[in-house]
Amino acid sequence: MNHSPLPPALPDTDRTRHRRLRDQGSLERAALEAILDAGFTCHLGVVVDGHPMVVPTVYGNDGRSLYFHGSVASRSLIASPEATVCVTVTHIDGLVLARSVFEHGVNYRSAMIYGVPRLVTDPEEKLEGLRRLTEQAAPAQWDYARRPNRKELAATVLLALSLEEASVKIRTGGPDDGDGPDAALGIWAGVLPLISTWGEPETDPLLPAGVEPPDHIAARGGTRLG
Ligand SMILES: Cc1cc2nc3c(=O)[nH]c(=O)nc-3n(C[C@H](O)[C@H](O)[C@H](O)COP(=O)(O)OP(=O)(O)OC[C@H]3O[C@@H](n4cnc5c(N)ncnc54)[C@H](O)[C@@H]3O)c2cc1C
């Protein structure tokens, strides 16, 4: 595993170069890291048998690579170590409701990462990748729940995708038509924020009485995602 940090600026490649709505683009790796840190799901786009497949999946992040896992029978994961993939992470922050439908939009933070994933075969890295995946979604859960055994590890594929080639786009703020001719329409315009929050833990009814959610789960109820 290479542990050296990636450059602070995102690369300008034919794939990552912003073309439309360029003002929403960011070239800062810190912006990419913030987007990845704020979530735990992504869409993995890969061509399988000549057809595009875009698969929602969870990820782990160690700052250099994203990790993806799944069944050894997963077609998208089996195809990925040989194919270029595009992974997208999206956070929606609100609806931008303008005076004209044409100017409506979405406030968002999104990242796209390109590359050919690497199949992780080293047992130590495989466990570490799975730990990253678990901790991304549920911090402190790796040390709480039972870890994968040999049979479960053998049934799991783990891929690592370098974060080297990535692009970021972020839109914030209100509608763009407040100083145009449609301002005279006199209709409401603005932003409807979208905020995702965790609910209170729902205990499995099959648990014996008295087993309470651990602090790292209970404390998340009512907190904001992303
Ligand atoms: C929830 C949501 C809804 C959206 N709805 C619309 C819509 O209805 N219509 C619309 O035109 N646009 C929409 N966008 C913006 C859209 O994602 C793109 O930014 C834009 O449309 C890209 O135009 P393009 O296909 O010409 O790509 P290009 O501008 O040619 O893209 C060039 C490169 O820029 C990078 N890039 C482009 N978009 C993004 C992105 N969102 N995040 C990270 N990197 C990016 C990629 O690396 C890409 O290869 C939406 C975005 C989000 C998050």
C-alpha cells in the first residue's frame, strides 16, 4: 500500500475537466475529501458485457483510495478490476426554485472519480478496507460487532479505486433570475433546503430484554448526515 499523500490540487485531465457550469467546479482535493467524508454511499458505474451498469453501493475511504465490497458473484465488482469505472458521490442540499422553470436547479456537492480498480488480495489490506467501509457508515461499529471470519472473507470481493483522478462540483445559493426580466413576475422564489437526519435506533425485537443500543449508535439519533 502506498501511504504518500495525494497532491492538494485535483488533476486536470480530459475526463475531469469541467466544461458546463464551470463556476461550480472545484479543483481542491480538500473539497473532494469533505464530500467523501460526508457520506457513505456512491454509485459505481461500469460497463459489464458491453452494457453500462450504475450500481448503488457503500464505500470506505482512506484518503488515497475508495474501497468497495460485495459478493464474489457480484457482476459489477467482478468486471471492475479490468475496466475503467466512474464512481459518483452526491449530496443534495436543496431545491433552487426560481421564477422560471428554466432556471430551477439543485444545491449540491458531488464528486466523480475515474480509474481502474484494484482487486485487494492481501489479507491485511482486505481487513483494513472492510474496516474502513464499516467505519464510514457506522463509526466505532468495527470494534463493537463481530468481525468477518475466514469463510465470510472468502465470499467477499474488495476493490480499491485510487482517488487520484477525480472532479468536484458544488452549487450553493439562491436562484439566478432575481435581477432578470422574470423578477417582475412577483412570484415566490428561493431555496427549499434538504437536510437528512438519523432517526432514533429501532431495537431488533428478537433481542433479549435489556440489550440497549451502544452509545456510538444511540448518540447518532437526531444528528445530521452529510
Ligand atoms: C442532483 C443533481 C441534479 C442535477 N440535475 C441536472 C440537470 O437536470 N441538468 C443538468 O444539465 N445538470 C444537472 N446537474 C449538474 C450535472 O451533474 C453536471 O454538472 C452537468 O450537467 C454536467 O454537464 P455535462 O454532461 O455536459 O458534463 P461536462 O461538463 O462535459 O463534464 C465534464 C467533467 O466535469 C466533471 N463533472 C461534471 N459534472 C460533475 C458533477 N456533478 N460532479 C463532479 N464532477 C462533475 C466530470 O469529471 C466530467 O467528466 C445536476 C447535479 C446534481 C448533483
